Amino acid sequence: MHVSSQRGSRGNAQGHLSALKAPRKYVAVRMQRFRLALSALSHRDLARGRLPCTGSLSNASMSQGPNLCLSFDAPIVPAERLLSVTGYEQAVLWAPSVDAEYAGLGAAQVLTGTGDTRFAQIHAAADRLFSDLVSVTLDAAPAPPPLVIGGFAFQAGTSSSPLWEGFGDARFLLPRVAYTRRPKRAWLSLTADASEFASAAGCLRLESEAMAALDALALPISAASSSVSGGCRFEEFEVAWSTLVDGIRAEIEAGRLEKVVAARRVVVHAVRMPAPAVVLDRLRQDAPDCTRFALIREQQAFLGASPECLVKVRGSRLWADALAGSAQNLGPFNRDTLFKNKKERREHDIVVRSIRASLAPHCELLSTSGPHLHPLPHLVHLRTGFAGVLKEPMHVLDLVAQLHPTPAVGGSPRRAALAWLDTHENADRGFFAGPFGAFDRNGDGQFVVAIRSGLLTAAAAHLYAGAGIVAGSETASEFSETRWKLRGLLGAIGAV
């Protein structure tokens, strides 16, 4: 049930202005208003949508008592500003475009999965979470639905190393404090158990967290610590890379593999790394056409800016990308050379064929466009887009499980390529090249392939890049390709 406010745009503009100029009074008034309304309700009243205040309410199962997500207007600013708030061990950022950004602090719920069934585990856990979540908006229009945000390791079991300790095979958050930005509106959301909203101490605690969030949103990201400090030292592991590529080429020549994507890790050591919010702000400027993302746990931040959409679902519609085949972006002539390169076209066609085979059984219509040239600041890719209409509703996670890993990051044949990488690759991928994304209670959402990414700690950055090896690949040129791919993150941490 929805009880919609009839306040006009003037009220909304005043709300944004109040949030920006006087966050403490703005939050206190709204929290007090909501607490008084909530104190008059039983759980049964709330489940039936009886909310005696302006807002909107979604239905929920109340068998265990609800979690509440309370949203109100907030200033329209870059979402990564929220990550400047200290005191939270976990945080997320999801920004599929400059007009749709989401950041979160803390965890009202954490969803984890392990092993080969991790996609289904997250799906089931999210269904339970959303069945017990009531969303309330106190201002002019309902906020976008709450999202859970996170990602999956490239392969189950590959995040068990000390480097990736705490991330696991799958990790998603429903944030406690969340900021959602759209082109003309923005919201701050607080999610907690109903009993916390109903108690005086809990309400004051949530009020304080909202005030700290609004204070952070009002301040630009500081440029003072935008680069590594204390100098930096690189580890590139070039010899290991050459050995890996030579081994893949031998398997291809023997006819056992068609393509394998080799990954390598560069480690940048410094006295101090820039904060994740600083790196994400730099990526906003340097890679505006990419999806920025981050999953932060204690002193580690997995983050990046991916140009590759794995799959997007909205109702019965879906979209996906095949992104494979690369060259350094040196201008129009170089781009034309990529388009005519038989080796790069072969690499791209393998990915297109695999994605089509995964999606077609679920679609009554499936069309492709491309390949097209997809230029980025440092390199250019071949890209083919997919658009389809589903035969019946599907949760985005079910499609992620069908698609991942595509030959753009794994190989072909899939099972044989993954088995070979599991035995021979030493890059310790963790979440690199795994699916990262967000989805709502309806199963609508989007996932990207988490490339152009890295894991940041207080004094080191572990940055990753890969290259597809097929017949005709040359070790030196593939190594150069990974260097182009690393330039974006190296620049974002201030190491180049």
C-alpha cells in the first residue's frame, strides 16, 4: 500500500536547502515526526500500511517484526562524499552513471554465500531480507527502492587468501545509512529494526548518524591526500606473466583451449594510500562513462570503474555487453586498425557467441548491435550490445549465474579454461573480474564485470588487469595491453 504526499516541488526544493544549510535541525524534526507517528502504531498497523504521516509504505511480512528503511530529501551531490564519514567498518558505492549513484555506510544486513551455489544463496537471503523490510519516505515522492549492493569472487574459493580475507565468495550489504542520487532528487535513508526507531535512545543514535552523513555530503572531497604519500614502489611480476602466457599458447596450439584470459597483479607500496572516497572522486572525473563501484571492509577497499555491463534487468527487459578486443587509444587511425584486426575480432566473436548462447534460451526476443568501437581515455575496445525480452520474469542474479564468467574474463571452453587458470594463475584475483552490482526486492538490477579494479589497503594498492590470449597472441603486446588498462587506477591513486 502507498500513501503518497501531495506536496509540490517547492516543498522539495526547501527540503534540499534545509538539509544543506541546517542538517541538525532538518534531521531532528523529521526523526521526531516519524518517532511520534511510529509510537502510535502496532506492528500489525504498520504492515497494513497505516502510517499517520506523509510518506509511502510498501507491504511486508511482519512475522518477526520489521526492519524499517526511512528516507527523506537530501542535497544533490557526488555520492562518494558519504564515504568520508568515519566510524563504520563497512561501506559500499554503486554508480552505474553520473545520473544514478548510491553510497552506503554500515550494514543493516550482510548477505554472504560460499561455494558453487553462492548465487542462489544470495538470492534466497535477499528474498528473506526484502520480505521483512518496510520502506517509508517522509517527503514529496517515494524514494527509489532499497538496494543490496556487493559482489562475487571470480571463482568460489579464490578469496580465501590472506589478501582477500573477510570478503569470501560473495558479500552484499543492505547499508544502515544510504544516499541515493538521481538527476533532480536525492535521498538519505536510515535502515534499522523498528524497535530502534521506536526507542528514544535508538532514535537519537540514528539521528546522530544522519546528521554526520549530511555534514559529509555538504563538503567536497579533499584534494590534499589525492596521491600516494612517502613515495611508491612497484611490483610487476613480468616474468610470471610471460610464463603464464606461454603456457596458455601451448594449450591453444594443442587444441585443448580456444581462449584464456590471463590476469596479472601490480602491487604499489607507499607510506599511505589515498582514501577510497578520494580515489572514487578521481575516477568520476577520469572515467565518467564507466560504472564506479566499491566494497569496503575494515581497512580494505575493493573498488574500480568498469566499462563492461554483464547484465541489466528491468521488468521483462534485459541488456548485456560483450567487451573484448583492445588497443591503445591513439586516435581515429588506431581505432580503425583495431576494428580490422583479425586476432582481436576473433577474441571478440568468442565472447559474443558465449553470451548469446547463455541468454537466448531465456528470451523471446534477443537482438545485438555491433561490434562498435568503444573508446576510453587510455584504450579502445570492441563492444557488442545485447537487448532482449524475457520469456518469463527472472531475477538478475539468475542471469548472472548463467553468464559468469564470460570468455571476456575467463576463457573458452569455460570449464577447461577455469580449471587451467585455477592450477596455473598466481594473480590471486579475489573479486577482480567477478560480478559486482545491485538489485532490489523485485529482482531488478544491474551487474558489471569488476575489471579496471583493485584492492586498497592503508599502505598498498593491489591493481589488476587481464588480457585475452588466443591464437596469434604475442606475449609482449599482451603485456603492454595490461599496462594501458592499469593506467586509470594508477592515476586515480596518484601513482603516475
